[in-house]
Amino acid sequence: MAKGVNLLKEASQQGVKLAVLPELFIPLYPSSIWAYNAGRFDGFDDFWARLWNNSVDVPGPLIDRFISTCAEHDIYCMLGVNERESSRPGSLYNTMVLLGPEGLLLKHRKLMPTLHERLFHGIGNGQDLTVADTPLGKVGGLICWENRMPLARYALYEQGVQIWAAPTADDSKGWLSTMAHIAIESGAYVVSVPQYIPRCAFPDDFPVQLPDSDEALGRGGAAIFEPVNGRAIAGPLYDQEGIVTADIDLGRSLAAKRYFDVVGHYSREDVLRPPA
């Protein structure tokens, strides 16, 4: 939490008005290297309990702390968290929240955890596929490989999203191609934020065995894409911590939709939507 708050302060000092932090930034992304043992009925109870105890209630005290930071520094933040429900201890959810000076603006639970993630997270119910109208523009997005789901994307396109946040664990070149495509398809700016997770980020008493090497468990690759040509206007930033920033002009989004409006003149829902 302290690291996240400090990053928001640092970003605001650079003039940032919307900061996007990675998927499951608090407290941890459960790596695929643990999937084999995590799939067993024994041996992972300590990890699970520690993950749950360090997860986030939404709303809750940690969210309130970030909202206070947003208010203090006049900044908005899309934050990835492991979400719990303390009133009903049990399942965790892969959740992204949009926070601002006025409070909690958006909460979305990942619709479908990917592969090993299903060992740790429940599935979202899809009732929270929403876009928030902010002074910066209409902000929304999807988590990691949800971004590959055409119908989920379309649900947000229909709401006029202008700034698309994509917190993720995918640091591949293929992911960057997906982000460029979404920028073109949506006519929105896309902020892609993979995780950079060095071996040294883990505490000495971490309850699960870690790789012997110092190789990072996530290479990062944060980047920002513009909506007309899907060009990266900042990043990708690999293999180090850092803040990737760009100035955006929502007029470019409007220009992009003159050429291609996926929910307007190019939608053809009369042909492509199945009959009721």
C-alpha cells in the first residue's frame, strides 16, 4: 500500500492525472510457477491464508487510503487488487478499481481467470462492465486476457470509452499487438501495464519456494497507445521499475472514429447481432 501511495505522489509530481497500476498490484500476482503444487489439496494453506489476509475489501480502509491520496494530489488511479469480502471470508477475486478525489468510481471483477489463476480467484458476474465518466474523459478497461474477449470489449465500446486501462501479467510481444489493435478498434487511448516483479520483491519468509535464480517473475513492458494508428507513444518499458507517461488529446479519439466507429457506422448490429 505504501509503495502504491508513493507512486501516486511521484506520478502527480510529473503532472500525471490518471495513473494505472498493474494487475493484482496488491498484494501479489499468483505466479504460474506455483500452479502445480497449488492444485493439490495439501501444502498451500499457508500461502492461501497469507494471500487472503493481505487482500483488499472494496470498499474498505485500503481503498479509503488511496482515495485520500487521490484527493490530496488531484489524481485518478486504476488499481489492481486481490479482492476479498471480510464479511464472508472465502473466495478472492481479481479486481480492478478506478479511484479519484470523489471516491470509488468503478469496480470490475475479472470475468474469467486464466489457467492457473482459477486456483486462486473466483469468476466475475459481468454486472460491472462499466465505464466511468470523469473530468479526464470516459475511463474503463479490462484485466489481462479479458482484453481478448470481443464481446466484453464491445460492452465497453458501447459506453463510449475514451481511455482504456489494461492491467495485466502478460509481458509478451503478442500482448502489445493486442493493445495496438484495441486502440484502433475502440478509438481510445490504451494504457497497458504489465507487472515487473523482481526476485528481490519477495520477503524472506515467503511461504512458497521461489526460483533459485534472480530472474524476474515478470518483465514489465508498460506502454501507451494512441487511437488512430495504434502506435505506442510511450514505452514499452522492460526489466526495470519506472513510470511511463504520455500526454493525450481526446480529439484524436474523435478523429479515429471518423474513419472507424465500431459501435456507430461500422457496427452493423442489424446484421451481426443474433435475433432475440
